[in-house]
Amino acid sequence: MSILSRFSEKERDDHRYQSRQEALRVQRSIQRMLDEARAATDEARAGEQAARSPSPPERQESAPRRPCRVSS
């Protein structure tokens, strides 16, 4: 009877351990999804702010200047 009792305890301990591991896997998965969603939201907000802010005037490239010759 004592052997059966120890076996049952080990089985319950194993079940508790497996349940805890599964809960941790689910928790990590949910946290990863939340982190990814937060990053996507932050990127979208940054893009919206960049679109709203005035952009600096574009610099136009000028044609290279040729040296002037002055006749004396």
C-alpha cells in the first residue's frame, strides 16, 4: 500500500509540474504577442507623428558653376 501511495504522489507531483510548465508556456506566448502588438502600435504612432510634422525643405541640387572669365 505504501508503494502505491508513493506512486500516486509522484504522479500528482508530475501532473502539477506539467501543468505549471504549460501555464508558463502560455504566459510567455501571450507576453510575446503583447510585446509585438505594442511595438507595432509604437511604429504606427511614430509614422503618424512623422507625417504630421513639417518636413525640412528639400535641398535642390544646383548645376555646377563654370568659372567666369573676365576680359581685361
